[in-house]
Amino acid sequence: MSSHLKSYIGSQLRTHRKGAGLGQAELGAGVERTAEAISNIETGKSLPSIDTLLALAAALGVGVADFLPTGELRHKVAATRMKREAEVMQLIRGLSD
């Protein structure tokens, strides 16, 4: 789920930042982070800490929940995980003693 979560939060951050008419450097300065840190979040390279997420939400005038996935994404990730677990179980069953 981590990569899906990183991508989702990054996408939401970019959308809200652009909607507020802010550049990465401007937003970063407002939350005491570098433009590179904002870029890394937006591109899904890093996941913001809770403190950073709270600061970003406040700076952009949105709620923290606006950055988090809805139930639809959670179900998609759960289905993908179940499929992968089934594949692993098949591989394990195919191993010889």
C-alpha cells in the first residue's frame, strides 16, 4: 500500500498546491521544508510525516483528510494484496521438500 499511498498523497498535494497558486518553493517555505522535499512528496518518492502533513493542510487551507485515499482506493489495494498473497501461496505449494 505504501507506493499507492505515496502516489495518492503526492497527487493530492500537487492538486491543492496548484489550486492555491503556489510554487513548490513558496509552499515549502511556508511549512519550513525545501522545494525538493515538496517535490519528493508530490512525485511519490517520499511520504510526509504527520507533522508535515498537518502543516501542509494548514498552509493550503484544506483538511488532512483531503490528502488521504477514499475507500475505493483502499479496496483496490486490498484486492491487489489478496491477489499477490494467493500467488505467493501457489509458489509455496509448488516447492518441493
